[in-house]
Amino acid sequence: MRTRPLKVALLGCGVVGSEVARIMTTHADDLAARIGAPVELAGVAVRRTGKEREGIDPALVTTDATALVKRGDIDVVVEVIGGIEPARTLITTAFEHGASVVSANKALLAQDGAALHAAAGEHGKDLYYEAAVAGAIPLIRPLRESLAGDKVNRVLGIVNGTTNFILDKMDSTGAGYQEALDEATALGYAEADPTADVEGFDAAAKAAILAGIAFHTRVRLDDVYREGMTEVTAADFRSAAEMGCTIKLLAICERSRDGASVTARVHPAMIPLSHPLASVRGAYNAVFVESEAAGQLMFYGPGAGGSPTASAVLGDLVAVCRNRLNGATGPGESAYADLTVSPMGDVVTRYHISLDVADKPGVLAQVATVFAEHGVSIDTVRQQGKDGEASLVVVTHRASDASLTGTVEALRKLDTVRGVASIMRVEGE
Ligand SMILES: NC(=O)c1ccc[n+]([C@@H]2O[C@H](COP(=O)([O-])OP(=O)(O)OC[C@H]3O[C@@H](n4cnc5c(N)ncnc54)[C@H](OP(=O)(O)O)[C@@H]3O)[C@@H](O)[C@H]2O)c1
């Protein structure tokens, strides 16, 4: 074993960074044996000094992250600050000064992954980011390496624990969205400002990263269709239950049937209770991968939290250190397939539409005609009437999102349709 240590600069020492430092210290001997050289924490960059940082030598702590990554003797920079800047500049500076990088930063990777990969490649360094998607769950390496000889057709996942906690609560207790969110906040599952989670931004960043790796195609954050879950109601859960379904916020990355294009989207959807993703409870994450040769694979586990996320960061750190000792680099960006990323209108799926209509003869025929005119075929219709008003629940066969949008626009114009109470896609069948 080499005795000269590999030097690690830790950028950020919050929820994730403090756990990375703790595991590096407590498992130092095992890590050294697995890597073939000791790893030394050479510096820790934070925003504020003066804060007690358990187990960390105060002499290592600095607020000058730039000076730390420019030192020139750092082998690996671990970026767990988050956000776009200064993380982006610090990572590129690290490459310029000879270090490889491990990051947990989904927002940055989804927005600037291509440029960061290019910078890593230019300097012959590694950029690893297993922790950026679904916390502890090994997903990026299986897609990049284990499935490198297969053809992935679909990635369907619950990649945000906060929203899964809220939807699971609504499902199991009949609570409304606000009540379930309040509980998630009180228990620490939701942040004070939950926008990034409940509006699907966090899941969309992960979908962009997953789609890019799965389909060997650059998928930008802007390419991902995004719909949050704040409009999901207790009534939607009752409708889902009547169909033998539950509701999950899903990230869905799909190859088209002709294989020429891909789509990536995040939205709430009904899935059958028999689907493995339906039984993912609480704040857990799970990702279902469908590939040509392997068939269906499911990855499941804790998608966030300091210690689970640090596990993924440490796995990357070991891999990058091994590469470093071997004078090699791991796989970089693979975007050779360069498939077209299609808009949401091209997505083909099934729909559950709940309409408030006048309770009078001929309404059903009128509604059915609108569906037929837009080429959307109806699978089932359920009608409940009361006091001159009725609700009509229509479940369609597979149709394009563009056709469905056209149908709904036309339905809204009918005098007999008082309102469109909800539109929910049905997935996982
Ligand atoms: N938390 C999770 O469960 C989880 C899961 C998966 C991925 N991630 C990702 O991991 C990253 C870190 O998340 P986190 O939850 O650990 O964040 P956090 O608890 O807010 O910690 C951020 C750390 O970065 C430091 N920092 C902030 N601005 C800085 C700057 N300009 N220069 C140097 N240091 C700076 C902070 O310093 P102070 O300590 O002085 O404030 C803090 O130590 C993010 O990209 C996040 O998306 C987190």
C-alpha cells in the first residue's frame, strides 16, 4: 500500500459534508485498504467560521474555498455546498488545478453537466456524482457501467422523498395536501420553503441527469416537462382507489417506440397498486429501470439524509481515488446517441379525467364525441349524478398528450361541462 496519502478537500460541511468527514475519519483504515493508499482530509471550506464542527480539526476549516481548490496538492475535491455558484466555478477551478471532483449537486449537474464533463475531460480528471440522484441508492453507476452493454428503454422513479412522504400520508390517512405538508414540515421531511420539492424542480433535475445517462443523449433541465403535486386532492386519491391505483410523483424518462427520440417528464400520476413503485412508502425513493436484455430492475432505498447521501459520496471518493492511483479516469459523459428530446405533446400514455357536468340527457354522448373528434379512445366512463349536477370520470386508452390537451380545451367550451376537476396520467401498466 502507498503510504503517501491522497488529499481530499471538502467543500461544504453541512448535512452531507459533516457525515462525509465523519465516515472518512472513522473508517480511515478500511478506506485506505480498499483504495490502496490513505486518504487525508486536507481542508474543509464553509461559509461561516466559529461554528462547532464535531470531529473536525479547526485548523482545517476555511472560508476561502477558492484558495483551497487552487492549492495544487489536492487529489480530490468533494463538493457538497449545493446551488449553482460558487459550486460551478469551484469545480472547474479544481479541474484546472489538477483535482478530480465528487459532487452531490443535482441542480448544477442538471443545468451544466455537459460543460462540467467537458472541463473534466479537458484536464483528464474524473467527475462523479452518484449522490446527486436518489441519495444512497446506487443508480448512476449501474446505469453508466453495469448496464453499459444493454439498451435502457425506460426509467420510472420516485426520486423525491418529501413528495412521496406527503402523497403517502394523503393516501393512507385521507388527509388533504396542506395537512400532509404540515406534517412533513413538522417531522423535518419538508423544508420551510418546500417549492423545489412540491413543484417538482428537484425531481426534474434528477430526471434530466438520469435520462442523459440512460439514453446516451444530452438532456437539459429545460427539456424536462415538470408539473408539481400541489393540486392533488383527497378526491383524486379516492378516484385512484376506485381504479385500484395510488398516486405518486413520478420522474419518467422514456425512449419512443421507434427508438428515435426520448422524453423526460415529472408529474403526479396514478399507478396500479400492483406496480412495485406503489408500495414505496414514506420518504423512500425507488427507481424502476426497464432495459432490453435485463428486463425490469428496481432500485430502492433512502433517497436523502446526511448519512445515506454520504455513503454515495464515499463510494465515489473510493472509485476516484482508485482511478487516481492507477493513473486512469472512469467513464465520462456519454452523449454519442444524440437522440431527439421530444416535447411533452409527443408523450403517449393513458389519462384519468374528472369532469363536473350538467346532469341531463345527452351529456355523455356530447363528451364522448369530443374525445372521438380528437382521436382519444375511451376505455371506461363512470357517472355519478346529484341535484342536477354530475361528475363524469373518463379513463382513456393510450393517446398523445397533445391530443389529450386538445380534447380538454374542447371539453371546457361545452355548455354542459361546468369544469374539469382533475386530469391525471395513468402510468406503470
Ligand atoms: N441533504 C440531503 O439529504 C441531500 C441529499 C442528496 C443530495 N444533497 C446535495 O448535497 C449538497 C449539500 O447539501 P446539504 O444538505 O449538506 O447542504 P447544507 O446542510 O445546507 O450544507 C451546505 C454547506 O455548504 C457550506 N457553504 C455554503 N455556501 C458556501 C460557500 N460559498 N463557500 C463555502 N462553503 C459554503 C455551508 O457552510 P456553513 O456550514 O458555514 O453554513 C454548509 O457547510 C447539495 O447539492 C444537495 O442538493 C443533499
